[in-house]
Amino acid sequence: MQRQYWSTRLQTNFSPEQLADPHVAESEQILRKCVHCGFCTATCPTYVLLGDELDSPRGRIYLIKDMLENGRAADRETVTHIDRCLSCLSCMTTCPSGVDYMHLVDHARIHIEKTYRRPFKDRVARSVIAATLPYPKRFRAALRAAGLARPMAGLLKRVPWLKTFGVMLDLAPAALPPAAARPEIHSAKGARRGRVALLTGCAQPVLRPEINDATIRLLTGQGIEVVVTEEEGCCGALVHHMGREEQALKAARRNVDAWLKAADESGLDAVVITASGCGTTIKDYGHMLRLDSAYAEKAARVSALAKDITEYLADLDLPEQAARGLTVAYHSACSMQHGQKITTMPKELLKRAGFTVRDPAEGHLCCGSAGTYNILQPEISAKLKARKVRNIEATRPNVIATGNIGCITQIATGTTIPIVHTVELLDWAYGGPKPAGI
């Protein structure tokens, strides 16, 4: 039986010259692990919605194989189906043969970016996103401008080459909170038990600065010194998933330097991350920079230090709290459950803090946020959001909790139930203020 299983592995035909490229060689090894069993189709959001084989991981694997094996530029069909991939990584959780789809589709996107000339409207939209969202000051300025232009959203969406900008206006918040605090060291309350660096991020401190505030308050209250370095910035995930490799690696190198400087000066127990999409990428810095002789070892050190806030809190043995009489629907972000394999820790922390936790049906399916997906693929994203919201509302919660700013922003536009970051509820349970809206 085992012999039959292995004999069904995908066959490849790369030349020695092609395999001299380490990226191609890695992709070839990933491709050869696929046994085209189709288990991934059952848990792929786009296949579940669209029913098209080419919009499943298995179908995309064949498209990528054909493109790379033949050494050809990406074509319109391949780009269409790769663009529809959410990178939710649900397929990797399901795959029985351990296909590293994440790194395969990353390589495909880099190849697309280098070899495919997108229509003008797509190039403009992607360039605006890449030049704005990863930079908090620019993002804040863009959102202020969006507030003035919001009445034009409907008109823009009726013009094909302006549709993406209309979608952006719909997603922009009606009001912005005050700018986040400047970088500094936040001292532990009482005896110091540990020292961590905190990724403040790019979109999160603009949209929901209270998440980082709650994190700092909770950690310092538990005796943890929190360092927010001036040099750190966007983790690079957003442009990484757009195939903009150099921009992503530049962001990674900057953060590696910032956090290792802090580690070498006074030590770090962890680099704490409150956006699971960022956490998945930072934990992959070692792989992303493996071919950079100057950064390979340093990036691996940072990846080893990276922890989601719930991972770190789970090690602090927070005291059990009395029941609060509040029901929480826990939405597990794809980057949390599939990307980082963190499934039970957030829920156990919430239960220990006195909350009743409920799991919505189809929890493995993406909410449709996926970085910039809800901007670039709004129709598919809207269907996934509606499906997710129905499942969440069916649990009849008082509040929704999740660990990713993208999911918070996406789901909040589809329901009146308040949605907060998991750490905001934990901070409240251990002495912090009640989250707004509850």
C-alpha cells in the first residue's frame, strides 16, 4: 500500500540548468511531494465557492508546474487562478503528504511579478497599495483622503479601471483613532520576569492602536518589559504576497537588524506579534533570507524568537478568573491556525480569563480578508465574508475575538456584533479597561 502511495507522486521534468536556480530546485522538490489526491479541494475556500479545479490547490500546482517546468513567462490564465488564491494555507493543514504549498505559491508569485505585464489598472492599484499600506504615516494620510472621497465609492466601482479604488473607499473606516505612541521601552510592573520586543506593525497601529496598547498593558502588568524599537516597521507580508520579493526582503532585513540590536543590548525572550498574518511571515524570515549570506543566520535567530502574543501569554501561567457571563465567538485567523498551527491556546486563555468560548462552523474557511485580497478580489472576498459572518452569528455571541487585524477589519463590515482582538479581552480580564463597543 505504501509503495502504491509513493508511486502516485507528481512527476517533474526540469533540466539541470533549471535546477541550478535554488528557487526552482526548491519548487521542484515541493511539486514532487504532491500525490494529486485531491484532499485539499475539500478545504480550499475558492474551490468550495467556485467549483473550478484550477481554483483549487491541486489545479494551481499543475499550473505552476507547467509554467516553471517549461521556463515560460506567466500567462493570463495562470495569473487569474494564482491571484484567486488566498494563501490561507488550509490546504497545508489537510495535505497528507506534506506539500509545502506556501513556498511554492510564493515562488509562483515572484515569477509572475517578474514575467507578466498586468493591465494598466491592475499595475496602478497594486503600486498604490505597495506604496501606502506598509507605511503607517502614508496609510493614515490615505485614509484621511478616503474619508473625503467616500461619497464617490459607488461611482468609482462602476468604472472598471477605478473599481479597486472604490472598494478601498468602502473598506476605509469612517473615523481614525489618534496616532499610536512613539517607540520606547515600557517598564515591567513589579519584579521583571522577562523582556520582549513588540512588532507594532503598519496597518494595525493606524486602524486599531488599542490592540498594541492592550498588549503592552497586559504584559507589563505581568512583569514583562516591552521594547518598541524605532527601527522596526512593516513585516513585509503584504508585498511578499504580491510577489514583490525585493521590497519584502528589505522589510525583513530592517526588522532583523532592529530586533537583534535590542536582543544584543539587553536580551530578548521573544519578539511578540499581535497580527497573526505578520507572525506567519516573521516566523518564515529564516527561509526568506536563507540565500543571503549576510542575513541567513540572523534571520533564523529572529524567526526562532517570534511568538504570537497568545503563545507568549500561555507560558506566563495567568491566574484563572471568575466567569464573566460573556460569550465569545472565536474566529481563528487562517494565518493563526494554518500558518502557525496555533489552534487551542487563544481559546484556553479566554476560558481561563472567565469567558465562554464558542467555535463557529466551518472555522477552517477564510473570512476573505487575506492581506489585500478583499481589495483585489472583492467579489470572492464578499462571498467568503458573508459565509463567515453567518456562521459566527449562529453561535449568538456577545462579542467576536480574533488575532489578526485583517480579519477584524473584514468581519466588522459584515456584522453589528463587536469584534476585538483576543488580547483586548485578556487585558480587560486582568485589570485593563473594557474594550470599546462591548
